Amino acid sequence: MFNKFSKLVCLFVVASLLSLNVATAQAGLISTEASIAASRAVENRALIKAQLEREDVRQVLAGQGLTAAEVDQRIDALSDAEVAQIADHMGEMPAGGGAFGIIVGAALFVFIVLLITDMAGATDVFPFVKKAN
């Protein structure tokens, strides 16, 4: 009786194992270019997300009606080629509004330096500044 029962159990176990759909792992070589491209895509996505996490950028996006979650989903939906194109152009984009902002900043810096030196009595540029004695 035990012998018949053990045969029945063994047949059931073998049949159940054969009916399982077991996925097999396949190992293969990948090229150096493919490995570099994959790591570059991850780095580019991280760069874009880091720029979009700035508070001023988040405010502009919120003004356009986008939430942070929607922006992250859209970035994740981009292809690797699109992400690479955006990341490449980020280095070319002017920071701070271009040459006009640089000129205004430099003029403001020169004005403040001359104002301080005029108040200290080292220069006499502005007639409205009271000189230190």
C-alpha cells in the first residue's frame, strides 16, 4: 500500500514540475559601447532630474500646471536618445539670462565698489555721497 502511494505521489510531483513554466536565465556578452550608453543614459536622467528639482524651476513648472510627479513621469517616459539630446543642450544653454544679465551684474558690481570707495574717501566719483573725514 505504501509503495503504491509513494509512486502516485512521485508521479504527481514529476507531472507538476514538468507543467511549471520555468524561465531560464541566459548569459551573454555585452559590448563596451552598450555598457557605456546604458550608464550615460542613467547619468543624463539624473542630471535632468537634479536641474528640475530646483525650487525656481518647480515654481515655473507649477505655473504651467505641472506637478513634480508628472514631470518625473514624463522624464522617465523619454527615450535614451531624447534624454541625451536634452542633457547635451543643457551645457549650451545660458545660465542667468545670457549676456544682458552679465552686463547688468558687472555694472552693478562696479557701482557698488565705487560707492564704497567714495564713502571711504578714496575716490570722488559721486557728488551725492558724504565723504568720511
